[in-house]
Amino acid sequence: MSKPVDPVEPQPKDAVTTLPYGATRDLVQVPNRGRIVTIAGLGINLALGVLYSWSVLSKEIPSAWGWTETGKSWPYACACLVFCLVMVPGGRMQDRIGPRIVATLGGVLVGIGMILASFTTTLTGYLIGFGLLAGAGIGCGYASATPPAVKWFPAKKTGLIAGLVVAGFGLASVYIAPLATHLAQKFGLQTTMLLFGLGFLVVVVGLAQLLVAPPKGYIPPGTPPAKPGAAAVRKEDFTPGEMLATWQFYVLWFMYACGAGAGLMIISKLAKIAQDQAGLKLGFVLVAVLAVGNGGGRIGAGLLSDRIGRKATMFICFVAQAVAIMALSRARADSFLAQPVVLALLSAVIGANYGANLALFPSVTKDYYGLKDFGVNYGLVFTAWGLGGFMLSLLAGKVYDQTHAFTFAYYCSAGLLLAAALVTFLVQPPQAKSQAPPA
């Protein structure tokens, strides 16, 4: 029989106490695996960021394959859409059967998809391999990386931990893009796809085995004690149906779509913008700088939101992004803003503000709707990322085809960002109440 633990006795730093509600003795000590799970989630996202390498890979498609430029864009578009949609069932499975199995499935799908693509030269083959299978694998892996990590830490660290985990996805293109270019030029595209498929299969499946959620009733160290005697407490855990019944979900969805969509629009067109407006052919350098800002912004915004609050951080990022995009719209060949250093700075700022969304919205979803169904709840919120990016990127392309400039797209994005900033003053936690259990 285990020895009862004195509730007031100091506990080791690497162990924490879980206490089901109402229990007063026979507490269970559990090794704290928060750091390991966080590092594993970061590593998984560093691999899944292969999605961002498509712009490099598509350039290496031989002309003999007979692909059009429109055709080259379809595998990436399909992967983004599948990624976005799979986040919902992936999150649901993560909540029900645990992150390890779902992330393992993600690694297998990404690996098999890219390996399959390596044996074909057809658009259909790449749509199935990279677009469908790899896209689904990215959705499963991404949905499984953040939830178990944030569950090991108290609420005051939610933003930082979420930012650290998702930073890997933003930073991935810093190493994947040059690696893909080197391998493709040396071995060809098909061998590059095969090597990536084998490598990411091993890496993601291996790291997935480290994703473990804490046991039920776990109380992270540093969590403030519950206040006794309260007649009612704010409902902490919402089911997906309950979340969809709150107006806050739709406000958060709108804000996410604006913030992510504006950033994805610039990411998809940055090299073209630099060449057309500033006459620079160093778009790949700006993309790399934007990627660094993307990763850093996720960590910085998460940490800042833990200090000053999610809403205040969102407001700052939305306004800063609107200003940066309008500054980019003025970057002409004869202006100070078109200088390479200034453009690089603008790219980093835009990347950081875009990346901030990927840390802030999982954090606020957890704050508002709880951890019990966090995976599927955030999957539903994350659909804003896919639709927002699709719509604004499409808008930018359509506007450019008609006017040979991105002016209207700039103004539209800035306007949506300012609208999202104003909405931050209205959004508040859901007010559903539940009766407190008796003392």
C-alpha cells in the first residue's frame, strides 16, 4: 500500500500531484514530462513544416513532365485545404485516444505520401501523395503536438508553451528550403521527395512516442489553489457543440481569419512583390527572413500574452500588421521603403505578426473552452486559418491579374486587420455557468 502524502509537504520539482475533485488523501505523484513533450512537439512541427517547401520543390519540376504553372500550384493548395479540414477529426481523435497514436498516424501519412509522389511524374500522383496523404498527415501531427504540451503547464504559461511548440512549423522553411534546393539540384526532384518521405517518416513517428498527456485530475505545479465557498464558477470545459453555441467562437473565428489570411497572402506573393515593386530578385532571402520572424513571433506573442493578456496582444499584433502591410504597399523602387534592409525588416515584422496568430488562438481557445475537448475545439477554430488564407491569397491573385498590382489587396487586408483589432474590445470569455461542487 502506498504511503499517503502530506498535502503541505514540499514535493520534488520533477513530480507533481494529481487530485481528483473531492479527494483528500492518497495523492499520486506523477513525473513531470512537460519539457520532453514540448520539445517533441516542436520537433514534430519542424518536420511537418515541409509544407512550406513546396515553392522550392515546384521550381524543380522538369519541363518534360508537361505541368503548367497553375498545375504546379494545385498540390500545395490541396495540402493546405486537407491540413485545415483534418485538424477537426485529428483533434477529436487526439482528445479521445491520445496524441501518441494520432501523431504516429500523421508521420506515417506524411512519409507514405511523399514516398508515393517520388515514384510518379503526374499531377494526379502529386495531388494524392503530397496534397491528400501528406496534407492529412500534417493535420494529424499538428493537431497532436500542442494539446499534450499545454496540459503539463499552468495557465500562466499557456501562451509560451503553445508558441514554442508551433514555432517549429514557422521555422521549418529556414532549413527545409535550402536543403530541398540542394538535394533537388544534386539528385533530382524524385529522389528528394523519397529522401524527405523516409526522413520525416522516421522523425515524426519517433518523436510521436514522446507525446504523453498528463493523467486525469492532474494539477500543474504553479496552479493557484481554487477559491473555496464560491456559489458558482465559470464553466471551464465546453464540448464542440457547446462552443459552437457561443457567439465568442464566431468572433474568434473572424479575427483568426483576418490575421492569418493577411499574413498568408503576403507569404504567397512576397517574392513577386519584391520583384515587381522594388525591382529586387532576392525574394528568397525575404522569404527566409519572414520565416525567422514567423517562428520568433509565435514564441514572443505567446510569452507577451501570458504577461499582458491575449486580447491586448492580439490588438497590438493586428494593428502592427496593418501598418506593416501598408508600408509594404508603398515600397517602390524609388522609395526608402524599397531598400533591401528595410524590406527585410518589414518581412520579419509581417512574419512575426502572422506567426503570433498561431500561438494566440490555441491559447485563447484553451482559456475560453477548456482542455477536455481542446483538440477538436481548436481544430474548429483553425478552419479560419485555411479559409482566411485561401480567400485573401485568391483575392491577391485575382486583383493582380486585373490590375497588375496588389494595391486593392493591401487595403482590403489592412481594413480587415483593423476591424479585427476593434473586435478585440468586444470579445470576452463565455458566460455559461455551472454549479460548484459542495465543499
